[in-house]
Amino acid sequence: MAFGQPKIEYKSNAQIRKMREAGLVLAEALDTVVDAARVGTTTAELDALFEGVLERHGATSNFKGYYGFPATICASVNDQVVHGFPSDYVLAEGDVLKIDGGAIIDGWHSDSARTTLVGTPDPADQRLSDVTEQAMWRGIAALATARFVGAIGEAIDDYVSSVEGEPLGILEDYVGHGIGTEMHQAPDVLNYRSGDRGARVKPGMCLAIEPMLVRGGIETRTLEDDWTVVTTDGSRASQWEHTVAVHLGGIWVLSAHDGGAAGLAPFGITPSPLKD
């Protein structure tokens, strides 16, 4: 470890399997919330649904109480990029909703986010979400063969830059991260090219890969609640995220029901679940 750099926590196979348990609970909770995200539903109602799934499985939230955060999910609407509070806000036709949540099982964390479009979406918002989701999978696919974590951001940046049509911005102030016994750990996982190759990829490394894209400029500001991040120009944003493990047999998307099989198939990559 170089002087001054935070230590990376490498997990055993047994610990990765425990994180998979948390990831499956989280996937179910996100399914429940996305299915319920309709016109007329409040984001506070979605938060309660998410919390109910965690409770049924004996899991706890890694968001609620985190530096005082008041809820189990971040519910960020339209120009809100991330860290939005669930509230009595009533979802409306065409809203772009980002749901970011996590779960803990026996001290092991998972973290995942999805964008859902309420009602009939604006085609430009649908494109934004689709490109962001695909960028996430490009980053995950890059991890499968990467020597250094920086390859993830390079793959995301190269893809987003290559998409035809209206340019989309990649936020640089908010990045992915390591995850394990804590929600946020080393190393940082950039979503863009930086010239920094990052940490070496090794078995036992678990990462939350989470690109955030916007339809306008990448400048953001934080609202008076000291949490909610919005785009300065009011442009809409999308976030997608999965928790991914690296082990001797390959990679495993811990927060995807199928371990990442469908998302990775276009890249010729098959996830490698650890056997019990």
C-alpha cells in the first residue's frame, strides 16, 4: 500500500457469498419499488415499500441514518441527480426517477440504483436512461478483463462519447466505490478517462459501478437540505448501479438476479457465480 492511500478490503469467497445474499434482497426491494413507481404515487410510499422488503428478509438499510440520511432510499426526480429525500412529492407523467438503495446482511453491504420513467416518457429521457444503463454494463464488462480499475471509466467514457445524437455529460463529482463491510470503501471507481490507471484489480475486490449521465452540463449544486444534488442548468439526469465482485473464477454481479448474465451477454462475458 502506497503511503497515504486508503487500504482496499479484499473478500473471501464466503464473504462474497454473503454480499450476494444482500444483493438479492436489494434486487427484490428495487423490483418492488420500480413496479410501484406510477403516476400518483409519492416517493415516501416507495421508501416504505423498500423498507418493508428489507424487514421481511431480516436485512437492514445502509442508507438510513448514514450521516443523518433520513430514509432507506434516495429518490431523485428529474434534475435531481442523486441523494434526493423521499417525501410527499407525487410522481407525475414523464418524471425521471432515480432509486438508489442498499441492504446489509450480517454486516455485509450491497448497493444498487435504477432509473425508472414514470408514465409515457420523453424519448430523450428514455435515451438518457438507456445509454446510462448500457454505460454501466460496459464498465462492468471492462472489469472482467481489466488489470486496473481505471479501465472501467475508460470503457464508460468511450461508449458515451461514441453514442450518436445529442451529447450526454458524465458527472465527474460523483463516482463509484469499493464496498464490503462498509458501503463506501476504497478504491474510487471513476466513470470517465482521467489518465489515472487506478488500483490494480485483484480477486476479492468488490466494487459499486455507478455512472450518472445528464442531458446538459455536468455542473451540479447541493440543495439546502445538504443532500440533494441537482444539475445547475436544470437538465435531467440518470443513474444506474450494480455491486460487482471479482474472484479467481471471474466476475459476479451481486445485485442482479441473474448475476449479470443478460447484461454481460452482448460482450461475450459469462458471470461466474461462486458455488455453495
